[in-house]
Amino acid sequence: MPQASAREETPSHRYYRACVGRWRSPVALTIEDPGALAASGMSWLDRVSLRTLAGWPGWLPPIWMHTSVAYDPSGEVVHRTVIRCLGVPLRRTVERFTLQPDGRRFVVSGDMSGEGEVEDDGAHARYALRWLGVDIRQETTREPDLVTVRQTGPGFAGTQRLVRQA
């Protein structure tokens, strides 16, 4: 087995290399401040979509978030997400993460854009992102088979517990 380069042992490379694969979580979202969401500048349809996800009744089939992560040692990560209900895709996003030479920072482009940083432990990351026309904050904690994603935006918050899929 070839030995990893020094660059591949930096926090950002360790973090994203460990995230390679497919992940899944039921969608968990709350509207915390309806007024802030209404004033956010997000389109009417996107606000309705968030409200629908937040108010989804438990007696209906769950809405699932499916993600996949592909890592290249050159420093590019491709992240794909599909939100599904009963197997029907409701929303898709694709982002590319460009890992920076400092070994911690990264730049995000695609359906979400922004930047972030992986902590020295290679298990925690913070993101400042633009999504659906608004700024959001995201924090993640990576464990071997679980990634916890916490997102906050104008008037809403969500916590997804993504479990690795075989």
C-alpha cells in the first residue's frame, strides 16, 4: 500500500478522505423565527419548501437526505446531495470543495458556495455558505460511521445525523 503524502495527512485531507462514501439521514429542520425567514430574501418557493420540511408530519413517510462524497488526493472533493421522499428526488445539489495548501481551509463552489476550515483534529469543520440566496453557517462533527451536520440560517436550523451506508 503506498504511503500517504504529507499533504494527504493534513486536517482537511484526513477529514474528507474519511468521509468518502454514501451517507443517509432523515431530514430534521425547524423554523425558529418565521419573521426572519420571511425577511431573508430567499425566494417564496424556497421558503415554502423549508416550511414543508420543518412541518412534515411524523405519520407520513420520512423525507431522507442522501449524500455521497468523492475525494481526490489532489485536493478536490465532490459532494452530492439528494433529498428524497418515497424514493422520489425532491432536490439535488452538487458542490466541489477545493482543499487549500494550508491543510485546513477549503473553498466550496456549486449549488452552495463559500468557504470553511477543518480543525486540527481532522474531525470537526466549520463552514460559511451561501445557499438558496441566503448566508448559512454549518458545523460538522465526523465520527467513523456518523457525520453530524448542524446548519443555521435566517429563521431556521437543522441537524442531520448522516449514517454511513454500506
